[in-house]
Amino acid sequence: MENRLKSKNTNNADVWTAVQHLHKAIGAGGIDPKLLALVHLRASQINGCSACVYASVAGGKKAGDTDERLHNVAAWREAPFYTDAERAALAPAEAATRPQDGAEGVTDEIWEEVNAHFTEERIGAINLEIALTNFFNRINRTIEEPAGQTWG
């Protein structure tokens, strides 16, 4: 696969500045980078974005996560490697990513579980990570960004 965009809009500084501000806001939310990588990974798996799946695994490893956790996030409900708080964050990542599948979205039950584990500030960071991941997944799928060539 080859990227359809040759310049990848790198000449548009405003776009990259905005993205950097979003990443900064997510980072300021106080969520463990390992959890953010898991959320990013799960949404990217659902969306079939190989570039973001690759980046999520690399980011998770850089943050100190294990192969077992990274390789089993697709089956997080059944796998024994995740805390209740991590499960609470992965549930809205899936629910918010699957509206095209006819899924209910983030139900009251999912929202209550997230609220049981995180402050509003941290929930905001998780929600922004989910939204930004879906944003990049759609861009990367559209331009056919290949895995392993953008992030290391």
C-alpha cells in the first residue's frame, strides 16, 4: 500500500498546530499513557486502520505496556490482563466507534461505569482520545497511510 497523499498536508501549519493542541489537552487530562494507547488501539482495530494500530502498539510499548495486554485488547472483556478502570475506558471506545454498525452508542450503563472510575477531567481526556483516534483512523483509511511508515 502506498499513501495517496505525497505531501500529507505538512505545509499546513495550522492543521498540525491544532492537532498538537488536542494531544496536549489529552495529555493534561491525567490518564496513564498506557491506557490512552489501549483506547487508541481498540478504536483503530475496529476501524481497520493499520497505521494507527501500529502506532498504538509502538506507543503502548514505549509507555511500558506488555505484549499480553497489547495483543489481547481486541478481546478485553474476556482477557484477564485489564483492570476494571481500563475496561471502563475501553467500553466507550468501542461504543463510540461503532455507530455505523447499528450499535447503541455509549449507553447510560457504560457512562455510569466510566464515572465510577474517572473524574470528569479524565473522562474528557478519554473522550477526546476516542474522537481524535476516530478522526485519524478515517483520514488514514482514506489516504491509505501504510503501517510502520509514519510513526516509530
